[in-house]
Amino acid sequence: MSYLRSLKLTAPVRNVLASAPSSRLTLVRTFHGSSAIRKHYLNASEEVFEKQVIQAIDKEKLILVDFYADWCGPCKTLSPHLEQLTSDVAETGGKEVDLVTVDTDVQLGLSQAYKIRSLPTVVAFKAGKPIGHFMGAIPPAHLKKVVNEWLQ
């Protein structure tokens, strides 16, 4: 029982282990690797945009900003593909991509600052600077290709 106290286990787990016959007790230590969670900032305010995109801590990370509106049909088509692509590191060659969405009807200042004239518009940022963009709901395969080009 003294070796159980040295382990950082919760009390219920310690009790179960202590009550098990020692001949049947096997402790297994497992390791797993996972990348850091990509972040999604939905309906970002100007403050969130400034902090997460312009002043991003990781200057090498690609951040996609999806300018959309609730009434926009193509926006509703594109959004799930963006969320899926930025959630699965396998889709982006093992590199992390964050997603920020901006409702153009609410955040007029951001829409004007980035000259958003068509919806949806996706602008890619690295180190707080735009590096590319596209307009319209493009097919998932083309979306993946464009994002992976921005990751290079």
C-alpha cells in the first residue's frame, strides 16, 4: 500500500488498487502523443481578432479568418469544411491551423478594414499579416489544396 501513496492517483483509484490481490495487480504506464488543439474563435469581436490574429503568439501558425453572414447560403456551405479542415491535423500535413470567424453584419469595422466585398471571404494570416485570400464557397478538395499551399 505504501507504493500507492507515492503515485499521484485519486482516492477511489487508490482504494480499488489497494483492495486488489497483489498477484493480480499490474500497473501500466501509457504514453500518447497528440498535437496541441487547434483553436476556433467563432463570431470573433474586434478585440478577439486583434489578440488572436494580429498579435498571435505563434508567428508561424496559419490562421484562417472566415468573413461570413448568417443570411449567406455559400457561407453555410463553406463553414463546416473550414471547421473540419482546421480540426484535423492530418488534413494539413501535420501542421496546426486556427480558425477565426467574423460576422460581417456585426463587425462592420473589420469588414471595411479588410475590404470584404463578397461572402464568404477567407483571409489567411501568418505573423499578423494577410498572406492570401479567396472568395466564395470552394469545393473541399480545392480548399485543402489552397490551405496546404499557404502552409508552405
